[in-house]
Amino acid sequence: MADHIHLVKLCVGAESVEDLARWQESQRPRWPEGRALHLTRMWPKRQGELLAGGSLYWVIKGLVLCRQRLLGLEERRGADGIRRCALLLDPAILRTEPVPRAAFQGWRYLAPGDAPRDLLAGRPREEALPPRLAAALAEIGLR
């Protein structure tokens, strides 16, 4: 059994990894020093496993395309008084091999064995495969 687990979440509104990076850069003045932040309504029950080496994998336009290491979880309360979970993320966005992922709400746990592999350092700008081709390759184990 793995000692850590990941999260996977839709990156709503982003058309590309570059969109995500630009948005996060624009939010940097609002975040704790050296960490990106993403607010979510639900608090993960498997906090210990997430913080033992987990990442947040981003789904952009139907494909997992990148990830950010999880650094911590902090409680945040909005002006409405509702408790939310701040996912504290490493600001480095690591590209992954594109893997199709159907739409869903919120976030889901992702086992390490099911997580897309990181792209090699020399391939940071690899274009995503068309979703049907990426799905077919993943189906036969060639993702």
C-alpha cells in the first residue's frame, strides 16, 4: 500500500497549462509566501496521506496535463462564515503526460499508480494529444 495519495481536480476556466500559470501568477500577492493556494469547500479526510508526498493533478479541457505538490492544508473562513480548505501548493507547475479524465464535481483521490507520469525535463511544452487519441493510447497501456 502506498504511503501517500494525490488529488485530481478540474481546472475550471483554463484553456491550457499556461492559463493556469498566468492566473496563479496574478494571484501571488494574495497568497502565503512561496506557496500557491486553491480553496475548496470540502476538507480531505485523508490529510495525512496527501501531505506525505501527494500532489494536486489538474484536469484542463478533459485531460490531466499538470500537477503541483501539496505542501499543506489550512482552514479558511470567508465573509459568509463558511469553513473552507486551502490547499497550499508548490508554485512550480509540473507538466504530466496527457491522460483523459471525464468531468466531475469537486476533487477526487488519485492513487499513485493511477497518476500520470511527469513529462521529461526536455519536453515541457509538449502539445496534448487529441482526447480520443490519448484515451485510446491509455486504454492499451501506452499513455
